[in-house]
Amino acid sequence: MTGSEDSPSFRLAYVPGVTPTKWVRIWNERLPEVPLTLVAVPAAEACETLRRGDADAGFVRLPVDRQDLSAIPLYTETTVVVIPKDHVVAAVDEVSPEDLADEIVLHPLDDVLGWETLPGQPAIERPATTADAIELVAAGVGVLVVPQSLARLHHRKDLTYRPLSDAPESRVALSWPQDETTDLVEHFIGIVRGRTVNSSRGRPLPQAGQTKERTKAQAKTQGKAQPKQKRPGTGGGAQRKPAAGKSGGKAPRGGAAGSKGAQRGKPRRKS
């Protein structure tokens, strides 16, 4: 948690290609009293940003050093090749590295795929950034292999992309310093993992006195909702069971049988 306890805040770093909009919206709904600030960082600087304390947590690309950073892998991206729309490769649904053997494959300095052997032919110079490489692809200088999210981020009307098989993939994770797993970090982890607002780690932080007042209100409501019931036969005389033989009461079985038997008996002789 950053800032003072009276005015907490949360800083979330994210690398190019990651769209944290959904998680930020849920955060603002659940913890409107804690402002969330987004910090855009290059992929190569994301882990150092967390170590310096410039962000409480961040969406990064794996791998990360697990000695001082915790990480929860979230998803693996599809790798694509970015090409001009009129390129011959645009006619197929999927591309293999062999299909790029005669192409100049650009390898920017901020590459996130970690190629061991890049397919195709190398360019004379490596572009400084992915954005620079996109401009070269549009100029017809070569093609570019990136995670699909980066192809979408740098979308141009004159370019398209196709999935590339048998290529390295990029994995996105939520990461934070191990020694700084604060309550707010736990709340954001719960949001990313899909915990509900009523879960033990995912519910909003109550304001001072809110829990105590809610508990008293619930106890008062429960006391009114269940009035005390009187036992049958107690209370006023109107609730008493009528005595046997009285009007409105049931005649005992034995009495009924005796009366009936006296009527059927043999008449006594007069003396």
C-alpha cells in the first residue's frame, strides 16, 4: 500500500500489449476509495520498476527472477508474423518458419520472444523498438515476428498478420515484490483470479466502524424477525382446552359406548 493510511493508493505497472482495463474497472467498483494509477513501462524495465517500488504490482512478461519477485502466470500469447496486406504470405491461414526462409525478418532490440535462432534472413541493423520495426515492415523492408497483442497494438491499415507455428511464445504474468505482499496487493490478486466480492481475500476493505455497525444492525434485525412463540395451553382462558363433557368438547370413547350399551340392555321387571 502506498501513501498514508488515511489516503491509500495503488500503482499498477503494465508492459506494451497488455490491456488491464477489465481489472481496473473491477477495482474501481470494489475499492472506489483507493485510487489506482497505471504505470506504462517497457517490457525490459518492468521487473526493475517493481524492485524500485515504483509500482505495487505489474503485468510483466515471463521469465522473472523468483528470488525477490512473486509471479502468477496468466496466459500465453499466440506468436504472429506481421506482413504487408499484399504479401504472398497473406494468402495462407498459418505460416511456418520455413515459409520465411527468403524473407528479411526484423529483430528489434526490445524483442520479447527470446529467439535462439531467428528464421529468415537477418537485417543489416536491428531496429531500436518494435514500433520502428513496424514502420520498416510498412515500407517493405522486411517482416516482423511478435506476440499477437503487439501486432494489435501497432495495427496499421496497410498491414496484417498470420499465426506462426513452431515459434517461441510470450507468457504474461502478474508480478510483485515478495516482501511487499500488502492487503491491497492481495485484493488485486483476487480480482485477477476472479474471486468474488464476498470471498475472504477479494472483498473490499471496510471503512472504520463499518463492520461493528453492520453487526449490530444484523443482530437487531434477526431479533425482530423471530418473535417468541407461546406454547399451546398457556396465556389467557380463551386458549384453554374445553373440559370433557362440556359444550364444544369431544365425548370420551368410554362414555359414548356405555350410554349406547344401556339403551340396548334387557328391560328390568317391575316388582
